[in-house]
Amino acid sequence: MNRDSNRREVLRAAVKASAAVAAAWMNLPASAQAAYPNKSLRLIVPQPPGGGFDFVARVLAERLGRPLGQSVVVENRAGSGTLIGTDLAAKAAPDGYTLLLGSVSNLALNMGLYKNLSYDSLRDFEPLGLAVSYSYTLMCRKDLALNSLQEVVAYAKANPGKLSYASAGNGSGQHVVAAALWHLAGVQLTHVPYRGAQPAYQDLVGGRVDLFFDLSSTARVQIDAGTVRPLATSGSGRLANLPNVPTLNESGVKLELESWFGLFAPAKTPPDILERLRKDLAAVIATPEVADIFRKAGGKPLNLTLAETRALVGSDIERLGKLVRELDIKPE
């Protein structure tokens, strides 16, 4: 074989090898073709800035970006309670670059509120990890001449519809827990829905609405400032930062409700990406800094395994969906 023939054989072999490598590369999963993550992630928050959803999202987003080596950008997509943002996340590409801030409100309560929900919380999302749970705190405007939940219930029974209560929107967690409370207490109050917690606070502080049941994390700011008065909390026990405020059960209404918050990814996200996100998120949640931030805001830091997370989310979807249907609470 002459030198030219040798050269042609070497060239053909090189071409074949390159083609084989290219074919193998094309057959690899997308997640393996480029190191993940190689661009910033977005964290969809289905509520406006300033509320409990937003608070948890920003605590986690900033710190999750460090081990990932990419920024995690909070994207507030509010509307129709929590439907618009949650549906957007459910339909996002399952590539690990779109995450959802999930809670009892958008993943559990909505399953009972809406007959034709555009997403299925169990089918369309993969849990990454739950970070914290909060009870709700019932507050009243500071000049309301009622000093306890018992007094509110007694007045409402004598004056149906005269008292008003705010919510962060139809079908929001604030709406459902309050509607459940008034239903179980056998009283009628006028519901005033807002687009998020902040405008509700503006009218509560301004005396234009009487009551507001909000997450304890954001409620504490107004309570500490003395602009509102706390009447009751919705958890199984009293809050450490509100030791003199009774629970709903202690106030005569048998109702307990706490809202967990965590990160979720669209279903069908590649397993290797889910594993990476779960590992990095678990490390963030486990830091004393994050636990302290949530605890100071009236929350209960969570440290659950994936199996425990799946069990809690699944049981709350069933339990709270059933509660909403039994109480006939409507989103509108």
C-alpha cells in the first residue's frame, strides 16, 4: 500500500470515528450533552411580591444559586389566586431550568376548589424538598372593638354580613382558612378579595376592612409594628413569638391548618437533574442560617426525606381537598 492509500485509510477511519462519536452524543439525554446547569434558573412564585410565597422563595433562591453556580431568578406570576403561575410551571419544559414555589394553597387546596383544574398536583410536579411550614394568624384592625375570636363570632352571629374579612384572592390559602373558620363557627362575614397580601394589609391597617387571616410569617411584621391586633392562630399549638395568642381550637373552633412551602419541578424532569436539585436544596434547607430565618419569622423549619415529603404532600392534597369540598368553599 502506497503512502496516499495509507493516508486515505487513516482519513476514512477518522471520519468513521467522528461519526460514531457524534451519533453517541446525539443519543445521550439532553441533560448529559451539556453540564447542568449552564444558565440561570427561574423560580415561579404564583403570588405577587411581598407575601409569604415571595418571602420563602427569595430566601431559598438566593442560597440555592450558590451550590448550583447559577443565579435562581424569582419570577412572580400572580393571577386567578395561584392558578396562573402554577399552571405555567406545570407546562414548562422539564429541563430543570423552571421551578415552582409550591405550598398547601396552590398544590393542595386548589385540588379541592376547582372541578376542572388545569394541572394535577401529583401528576404534573416532582417535589424537590419542603423548607418550612407556617400557621395562619387571624388579625383585626387595631381599633376594632372586639378582643377575641369568641367576641368576633358572637358579634357576627348577631350582625350577619356586617364584619368584613380580607384575603389575598379568591381561592388563596387566606381565603380558604378564613372561609372554613366562619363556616365551622356558623357565622356570615363579607369576603373582600385582594390581589395579594400587601393590598389587603393596606386596607386592614387603614381600617377599611375588619379582619385578615394571613401566614404568620408576614403577619408578624404588622403585629410587631402595632398596626393590627392578633386574635388567634391556626396551628396545633401556640406560636413561640405569640405566646399569649390562643389557637383556633382553644378559641372554640375545631380547625387546624398549616401551610408548608417548598420547591417543585415539572414532571418528567430527568432523574439526574432532580437528584442534583434535591441534593443542593437539602443542603440549603439544613443550614442554621436558613432555619433561623424561618424560625424568626414564626415558621417551623422542615427537614424531611423525599419519602416523607411525598407522603405529606399526598395526604394534604387528599385531606384538605376533601375539607374544601365538604365545606362547599368556592373560588369565586
